[in-house]
Amino acid sequence: MVIDRPGLAAFLRRRRESLQPEDVGLPHGQRRRTSGLRREEVATLCHMSTDYYARLERERGPQPSEQMIASIAQGLHLSLDERDHLFRLAGHNPAARGSAGDHISPGLLRILDRLDDTPAEIITELAETLRQSPLGIALTGDATQYTGPARSLGYRWFTDPATRDLYAPEDHSLLSRMFASGLRAVVTLRGPDSKAAHYADLLLSQSEEFRNLWNEHEIGVRPSDVKRFIHPEIGLLELNCQVLLDPDQSHRLLVYTAVPGSESYDKLHLLSVLGTHTLR
């Protein structure tokens, strides 16, 4: 496919001008001379330089990679149809939809953008973290930094012992059963050629604990109503987890809250003050 530079530039400008800062979780600020977002704001949202983004709107520069187009689509809060259109304008085939896709729906992003005062994250059906609220990063660290199979919390649970430090020891046995059970359900749903099946094969070859649990053939093991986290600075937090599902992409928005007046409620407030500077 060939890049359509005029079409790409026009589409990017139109989408940028149609968005307000509050639509993408940014403060509105004072004295905005342009309608919609500024180029530098879009560049920040898309994790690229302002110069690079500006050149795309001016029909200049090299053809953007698929990874760059995916980042722009997410930064501009595009729908799946808009994202696919952007890929084609840039001369690429659209990225995968459904369970294999990482593109977060605009609606789910808008909700997450407004969750400044509570830990929250958007994950895939394989527990791969796609986006976190600031307090979510403060609670668990930046879980979006991982690549390959390690993106999955379930995979890290059985291959990286440090992963378990964040969770109360008395919950480890249940969590192990839950991750194995959940992966088996996704493998059955997506089939033997799926990413889930690949993860299962890797874990079967690397973890004796996983092999033993896999051979139990458990299905439907659910987490406790209260999740217990061990933060390195403030200790134990007991948090309820509410889940919002996006069925089109099999993504889940997890929101962690504490009972008002509880010790964990006070610790969450303290965590918002500490921020992320105490975490690696």
C-alpha cells in the first residue's frame, strides 16, 4: 500500500481540531488560540516529538511505521474504524481487532483519564497492562514497560519471583490457581494457534508449579472480593476491584477502591501524595 500524504495530513488535522483537552485527560488551560488540541499536546499523547508530528500534518517526512501509527491512533482516541482508516492512509494494513488487539476504545480511555484519585488500569484478557492511572502506577509500578510474554502478569507470576512481592503471601496459592485457570479458559476460547496457547506452552516448559496446576484442569477460579497489595513504602492495602468490560476488544478496566474510613482508604490518600517517586 502507498501512503496518502494529503489524506493523512487532512485526517490528522481534523481529528486534532475536533478534540478538546478534557477529552483526552489534559487540563484546558488559559487563552487557547487554536480550536482543539495543539500539535505539541498531540505529540505528547502519542509519545513522539512535536516536529515529527507537525511534519505529518504538513505532508512531509518519512512514512510512519505501523508502531507509530498505532501510537497516534491511541493518542487521538480514535475508534476502531478511524484507526483502520488511519493505517490505510499511512500505507499499512490495519492492526488486528478483537482479542489480539491493543487499541483501547475511546470510551474506556475517557473513563480512565478521569480516574486521577484512584488506582486503575486497562488490561487484555491475558492480563497485559495497556494503560494505568497515575495512582495505579504508584501502587504497582509501571506495568506497561514489559515486552514479549512478560507483558502478561500471569506469565510473570510463574517466571519472575519478584512479581509476587506485591501481593500478600497468604493469597499466592489462590492467585496461582487463578492465573492457570484463566489462561486455560482463554486457550480454549482462542484456540491452539493463539497467543494464549503460546504462553501456556512457554510456561509448561519453564515452571513446574504451572505444570502441576495445568494438569489439574481447573476452570473458573475467581479472585477474592478484596485484593491485598503490599506496597514497599506504606505496607498492606486492602482494595476492592470493580471491572468494566469492553467486549469488542476483550479489554477490562480495573478500578481499585478502598472502604471510606478504613486504614487502606487513608493509605491510598498517602499514596497519592507519595506518587511514583518511591517506585523503581
